[in-house]
Amino acid sequence: MAIDEKERLRRWRLILGKQDAEQTNEEPADNLEGRDIDIDQALEALYNAEERTGGLGGSNPGVARWLGDIRSYFPSSTVRIMQQDALQRLNLTQMLLEPEMLEQVDADVHLVATLLSLSRVIPAKTKDTARQVVRKVVNELERKLANPLLQAVRGSLNRSTRSYRPRQNEIDWDRTIRLNLKNYLPEQRTVIAERLVGHGHKRSSLRDIVLCVDQSGSMASSVVYSGIFGAVLATLKAVSTRMVVFDTAVVDLTDDLQDPVDLLFGTQLGGGTDINQALGYCQQVITRPSQTILVLITDLYEGGDRQGMLRKAAELTSAGVQVVCLLALSDQGAPSYDKHNAAALAQLGIPAFACTPDLFPDLMAAAIQRQDLNLWAAQNDIVTSRADI
């Protein structure tokens, strides 16, 4: 629907701000009225702060008032963007260091990542509030992501372990009858079971999954999603899940998988990257290579021994470990990554690509069934790293 000239000028005035609007040939830049004046002041406080003397002000009441204002003027999706812009442009870490401030912030994955990066400096009086904010976001994401992951993994495990030469106590009678219905004999009122379908051998775990996650600052959102997926996988008895995070040191957080909030606060975002050391640790803890899926989540900007990293990756695949490198596990679009290291992994037969959280369950199902993950990526319109770069 077309908008009238007055509304068009109003929108451009709010977009440009007073100073830029005055440089156009439009109507005078001070033609706002009513609620629009308050909206303009909220935008000016953030996006023209360098041209103003006060910005949002140094006091907590000033920040609190601004947070309340933008929540009343803009939808939640816009509020979250403005909060992130405020943290970056105005360095308003005080927004997250006072419980009164934190209670007013709209929480999402990016805010959780910021809180985790500040976890070592958050005052004691704010830590409980910070954990409540993180738990709220984690619970929301678990409700959204847990079911698809559990269904995908359980289904793929059932298919990958189904046996057609089962022992008597392993026969899956429902599937066996359906498979042999064509052999039904009406006069005997029975089905001749030419082929048997079994559940396969029951073991404590059918697959070992290792999530090896880069916790450098650029991987913040990936760390959040990895922690949640790791906690969900840990609830499955049919898989053994290990969670390893690394920067220049390696930390095994497997014992914290029962509570994703504890796990996330056990990470320490920022610092360098030593993938070589992380893969070396994974080599030590992997006991069943042919039954192990190693998901390496990193942008591959190696700060340690590049040749050592590639050598360990080759050794893992040669031992039978199914290795996949996720350049990002987030919904932030195409990530920045080291293309040469990704190409080197591709030459070793290790697929490297970014993955959104909604596709991760299907990826794990494909890995469990030992599908060609490069083909899986292509079918999902995901661009994989090429070996000829």
C-alpha cells in the first residue's frame, strides 16, 4: 500500500537523524512531533553518540531509562539489534554488570555469548541474574531444538543397527510381519516369515560422539549452540557424548553435560586457538575409532602447529574416526574461516562447511548412517570447502 508524502518524510527523518536530514532538500529536519520526538532521541543517543556530549549518560539511571524506552518504541527483534549496537558502539558493558540493567535486556543467543565472555568480571551480585538470563535462553532453545535432534539420532541409530539375521530374542515382530505380509496364507491364517528383522545387538552405546569446540571469541554463538546440543545428546543412552572446548588450552566439560548452563559458564570465550592440541587430546580419549563421530567446530584459524593439526586429522581418519569440521554452528550467515586449512582438510576427506542449528539434527543422523556428508551438504544447499583451493 502506498504511503503519503508526509509519512514518507517522517520515516526518512527518523532514519537519517536531524543532522543528515538537514543536508537533504526535504522538509525542515525538526518537523517531528509527539512520540516521534522520543523515538528520535533514543536513536540519536545510540547512533549519533559520537556527535553528542552526553550519549546515554554514564549513570545507571540513564542506561536503564534508555533500555526501557527502546523496548516501548521498537519490536523485540529491533531491540536486540540496538542492544548489541550499544555494547559495541558505546562499550556499555555496564548494561550487563548490574542486575537491574540485565533484567531489562531482551535475551537471545548473542546476549548469552556476550554474558559468557564477561563471566569472569561480572560482579557477584549480578551472577545469579546472569545465570537466570542464560537459563531462560537455553530453555527456549532446548524446547525448539531437542525434539528434532532426539528423533533424528534415534531413528538413524535404529536403521544403522537393524539386523536381518537376528537371534530369537532380537526379532522385531512388528517389522517382520509387515515385511512378510505378501506371504500371508488365508487358509492357515498365518504369515510365512521368509525374512526376519531384528533390533540388533543391544549395547551400552552404539556410537561415540565427540564435540570439539573452538571457544575463541569469533565462535561465541557456535559455543552456545554446541553446549545445548551436547546436553541433549548426553540424554541418549545409545550414544556416548563427550564435550571438549579449547583455545590455547583444552578443557573437557563432559561432566557438566547434565546442565547446559553450568557447561556454558565453564567455557571461557576469547583467547587464541590451538586446534593441534585439541585434536591431540581427542586422540587420547577416543577408544572406539570405527564407532566415533568427531565434530570439530572451528573457523580453522590455527594459532598453533598447522602441520601437526593436519597430521593428527589424517591420523584420526586413518584410524576409522568419522571427522566433520563445522566452520560455524550458528544462524549468522556465511562465516569467516581459513580457506587454506579447510581445503587441506577436504584433501584428507574431511568435509568442512558451516551448519545452521536447525540442520544439525539431520547432519548427525546422516553421520550416524555414514552417508556421504559432502553429498548431504549439497542436497541442503550448503557450500563445502573445495580441496583444490
